[in-house]
Amino acid sequence: MGRTKKVGPAGRYGVRFGATVRKRIVEIESQAKRKHLCPSCQSRAVRRVSVGIWRCRRCGHTFAGGAVLPTTKIGDMARRSASGTQSSAKVK
């Protein structure tokens, strides 16, 4: 797999596809491959298994998330709105 200092993992594409597209690929792939925070044990040990499947290497918690990141913006909004409705339900 091609890799250089300047372009990183996008070096495998050589001169194809244009510089802007290769920069986007580097950004997306580096986000997907780094370790993320586990929602269960709060350790930075979550790795991507496949598209949308994430697993914590410490506690073994497996969950569905986004294709590139374990959480999505829509998922975060849904979680916030659900927690807001639960708190209002407890008040009644």
C-alpha cells in the first residue's frame, strides 16, 4: 500500500482523482481508524469493525453507529430530544 509523508494514506492513489479528493479521503479515513470513546466504559478503546459497527476493545461492548464516526449528528440530536422528554415525563 502506497504511503508518503506528504499525503499519508492517500499516497496509494498516486496522481489520480485530484488533490482535493485525496485530502478528503485522508481526513475521513484517519477519523474512522482512530480510537474513540466508549459509551459504556468511557475508555478510548472503540475501533471500527465494519461500516457502522463499532466495538470497544476493553469491555467488548458492540454497537451500531455512523459509517465513519461512532456517533452521528442525527443520533446526537435524537439522544438529546429523548433525554429531554424523559426528564419532562418524570416531572409529571
